[in-house]
Amino acid sequence: MKYIVIKNKQPLKIRGSVIDIETTGTDPETNEIITCGILEADGMLIIQRKNESADVFKSAVLKQLEKMPRPFYAFNKKFEEAFLGIRIENDVQKKEMESAIGALIDTGIVRHYNRIADPLYGGEVPVFWRLWKQTGEDLLLTKIVAHNYSSLIKQLILALHRSGVSEEEFPELPPSTALRYKWLSVLKD
């Protein structure tokens, strides 16, 4: 597994940690966690599974989460809770079946979406994982990592907006495209 650390130049105005996972599907009984991103005031940690078993990876993720500041936030927290088996205090998703992009549009802050540069939608993650398993091409994993990073930023922007933080106070974080070479170098064995 690979640990990708991104430090913030200035601490974010957030108390706790935003969590986002990528999985091989939607059923926690038959699918597995392959990526876990954690964003907190000082930066971001993305843990990417490579050749580890699902159990070994999940155990490493849970150990890392024990060290992270609470409260936890997640978009559709029931999904993360079902896979991780932990309690997440805050749901960034306010309506059932709400999408993150839909929420950005509904709240009027969609203009921030362009700087996120999400290369995938969630349903593509399992396809990229299967292709990586077949080919070993780390570029495929960078797309999953970039999607996870982008999802964390979407959740952060929504959480800040919904807690009353003005848009002028939103952090300037690099889009995922600016970090892809860093990710590729970290993901190489």
C-alpha cells in the first residue's frame, strides 16, 4: 500500500476530519475498500491499496483513522460507515441520493468545481481498479487517487459552506491535475 501525504501551507478552517473511501462496488458484504482519503486541518492523507489483501488494507486504514481528529465528516456517511465499521458523526450529504456535484449546484457554489478537476465519477473506480489488477499500470491508480482527492475537496467545500463559512474563506487547494506526477512517483514500486 502507498501513503500519499499532502501538507497544507496554512491550516484549514475545519475541526475534525473529512473521510472518503473508494471501493470495488456498493455492497460491503461482497466488495472491498481500495482507497481511503482523510482531510484534516494540516493536510491530507490518501492511502492506496496495491497488492495487500482487503483485510490487511482495511486494518491499516482503521489504525490511521484512530489517529485522526474527530468529529468525522463524510458525504453519504452510511456508505463509509458500512464499509469501515466505524461511527461518522457528520453527513455532508443533506438529502438522500444527493450527488456532490448536485449539491454544489444547489448551493450556488458550483464555480468552485472547475478547480477540483475530478477525472472520474465514482462508478468508474471499480473499472480502473480491475484494469490496474490486470495490467499493473500505475497510471490507472493515479486516476483513482485523483478522484479521491477531488471528492475530499468537494466535501470540504460543501461542509464549509453548509456550516456558514463564506466563500472568501474557502481554501486555495491545487486541482488534482496539478498533483498527478507526484502521485505517479509515489505509486511506483
